Amino acid sequence: MTRVRFVSADGMQVSEVEGKPGDRLLDLAQADGQPLEGTCEGQMACSTCHVHVEPDDFGKLPQATEMEDDMLDLAADLGRTSRLACQIWLTEGMESLTVRIPGAVHNMQGR
């Protein structure tokens, strides 16, 4: 199992969930009530599931594809460790993953 920590943009709220290899970060975030829209339902056609991966965890992930990089260019509050949650899949041996919700997130679904 992987311990996934979601940190609010202001750093004041932390939520922890457990996931298993093959789980998608976007699905875990939405099930936990995190304000990640995922308007395109994970089809990488928007940037509404943008997160900041903690620097210590960023290297655990495969490199973003060119298509993901193009979508990230549309994200607000872009940073060096920005990724789309729909493109992060938990893997075997990944013990933990911490992501921060960007300050400019706006969830149109009202969650």
C-alpha cells in the first residue's frame, strides 16, 4: 500500500489516504474530497487536476510525457514539480507520495 498525503494550498490541512499499485492519484483525490476537478475525466484534455508533487517524491514518478507538459502549460500556479493527477499511477514499492493542491485551484463541481 502507498500512503498518499494531500496538503492544502495554505499547508494548514493534510489528509492521508491509502492506495494500492495501479490506483490513479486523481481518483484517490476525488474520493477523498480534494478540490481537483478533472473536468476531462482523466483524458489529459485539461489541467484541472494539476498538483505540486513534493520535491522528495517527484523523482519517484516517471517523467511527464510531452502531451502532459503541454497541458501543464495551461495550468495556473505552475511549478517545477507540477504534474497532472490523472497521469500519476501508484506503483509497486511506492511507500508514500505527498502532493500539494495549488493555490489557484478552482473546482467547478463544488466539492
